[in-house]
Amino acid sequence: MENENKTLNYENKALTYFSLLWGIIYLAIGSLQVLKGVRLLPDNFISANLLPPEIAGGLVLAVVGAVYLYGTIEFSKGSSAGRAYAYVGITLSMLFGALYFLTFTADLINARALFADGFEQWTPLDGFKPALYLGLLSLAIYTGWEEKFRVQE
């Protein structure tokens, strides 16, 4: 019984740090995207390829970051509900990553296979947005840590 509590405590600690780190990253990148989108930051602040000025995309990232940070708060209270927030956060990360991957794939097809109007200057770097690369990283983390994200013991 004591060994199980130590293992659970270690897993909660690892998920706490993960939730805190991922929450800060998502909230920061989302906030920067929104600030660029409303023109409070110059367009050349960070390359538009790495951080495009998107208000809606930035708000989505900020909400995902808030879910992770709320999980961190729950963990700090000693509540096991933080595991559920970490699970929901990673699920949202992968879900929005998949959505942006589909958008990236559609743009790639438009540019390379269909030679659609408006895609003459499009490059794959144009479609590589924060939700996509954060979603891919989240998928890699989930794959490696799948047992830590189990809500039920």
C-alpha cells in the first residue's frame, strides 16, 4: 500500500511539473499570437512562420494552457482531480494538433497537387503553426507517458 502511494505521488509530481510547463508554454504562445493578431506586437517580433498573428488560434492555445494550469492548481491542493485536467489538456492538445495537421495537409494538397489559386507562394513552413507543433510534441509525450495519464487507478 505504501509503495502504491509513493508511486502515485511520484506520478502526480511528474504530471504537476508537466502541467505547469505545458500550461505556461501554451498560455505564453497563445497570448503572443493574440497580441500579434490585434497589432499590439510588431509583425517582426517573432517570425510569422513560427508565431503567426492569429487571434482565434491564440485564444485556443490560451484556453488549453488554462486547463493545464488549473490542473497544476488542483495538484498543489493535493487533489487527484489534477490528473483529469492533465488528461483533458493533453487530449485538447492532440485534438487541436490533429485539426491543424488536417489544415496543413489540405493546404499542401492545394499548393502541390491542385495548384490552387492563392497557393503559388505557399511553403510547408507557412502551414506549420504552433498548435500543430505543440500537438505533435503532446502526442510524443502522451505516447511515452500513457500510463501516467490514466484517470482511474
